[in-house]
Amino acid sequence: MKWIDLPQNSVPYLAFDIMEKNVGVVAAFTTKRYYRDGKPDDFYQPLLRPESDPEEVASCVQLLVSQFGTDREHLVSSAQKHMANIHLVDAGDLGPIEGRTQLEAIDGLVTDIPGVMLRTFGADCPSVYLYDPVRKAIGLCHSGRKGTQLHIAAKLLKTMQKSFGTDPGDVLAAVSPGICGDCYEVGDEVAEDFAADYRKDPLTGSLRCQSILSDILSKKTGRYHIDLFAAIFHTLRDAGIPETNIELPCMCTKCRCDLLYSFRAEGRISNENCAILMLRS
Ligand SMILES: [Zn+2]
């Protein structure tokens, strides 16, 4: 993963080495930083929240889409509900922004249409990027605690297999920054709920042995910690993506709340980091 801050960019971003090698795709993760009239500002607002100024948000979004050579009519965003619903984006999801909202109750998006920018949000929840350079298809999902325990990344891949004939062996995968295993402390009930779902095989639903959780769920100083990055890695690998095709983040949203929005670090957060994925036209 590396930080891309070029003079021509209004929105610097984090990029993934595994995706950067491929000219066919744009994969980026925005932070709090952007340039407003050429001056650095640390309050980039890509998500419309009840308290935000719609014009400011629209301007932040416009900077992002134009930077990557597309427009707001080709931006498709998920209104996430911490579930594992995947939506196949088609021409019906595109069009004038007026009257079109984010896709409700959707946490994952797939498409094979070049120039369509998929977008998910998170302020501790990682996003998962999948790119199939052979079938020229992409998938992006929000994989917070609930989505991760429901193996949303495997469901995203499955949708690409069904929709585009994707072979998991071809897929390149990246996981965005999110909260790290050291910082993500949870109560016993949450840990038990996570374990019960995560142990279910995403394909068959059968219960796998407890040891599958060995580097995912741990008890430190009397409290459980969940390592979402490890959990997502195992889900992707078990779904057939080669380990060497999976890039994990080297940054935690809570540890780096100077640069990234973090719910755990900041409490009531003012905005969120956004993950974008787009096939180049
Ligand atoms: Zn951390």
C-alpha cells in the first residue's frame, strides 16, 4: 500500500501495490486529506450526512470523480446496513444524480461496465476490493464486523463467478485500512456472535472447527479482540483466491486517526473514508 499525493490530484489517496500493477483498474482509498483551491484541508467529506453541507459534499465528490476521469452519473454507492447483500450494477443504476440515492441495504457491488465507479464507506470497517483482469470485472464490499462474520467477501466473489464467469485463481484482492486487531476490542456477546457465524462455511453452511479462529479471535487482558484483516484474508483464501494475490493494509484507522476517519477513535464521526473501484474505459 502506498500514499499517492501528486500535484495534479485534489484528492490524495492510498493505493494498493497489487492493483497499481494493473493499468485496467482504479482502486483507491480516500482519507481526511484533500486540496481545496490548492490548499491542504483535513476535512474531506465524501459522504452526505444529516449535519453536512450538501454543496460541500457534492464538491468533494466531484473532485474525486473528475480526478479519475469519470462523472457523478457513473458513481454507484452503497448505503450499507452491515449485512451481506450484493448488487449487480447495470445501466439502470446510472444516470442523473438528482433523484437517485445510494443503493439501500446493499453492502457489496459488482460490475463489468468500464467507467462505472463503485464506492463503499467505512470509518473502522474495512472494504474489500476484487479485480478479475481476465473477465474484466470488479467487486467492492464494505466488510465490517457483521459483514466479515457473514463472509461477505466470499459472497462478493461468488456473485462475480455467477455473473461474469470469474475464476477465483485469476482474482487480485486488496483490503482497505480499517481497525486493527490490537485496537478492536469487543464484549463477550459480540465475540460469541462473531465466532458462531464465522465458523459456518460460506458455501455449505456447515460448522467448521474452532481452530479456524486461532489467529482471528483472541483474549487480551480479559477482553476479546477481533482481527478483521486476518478474518477477511482467510475468507478470500478459502474461497480460492491465491494467497499471493491478496494484499492486506498496513494501516489501522484508529491508530492513524490523524489521517483516517475512525469511529472508535473519534466517537461521533464527522465523515467516513471511501473506497472506490473502477474499470478503466
Ligand atoms: Zn490499531
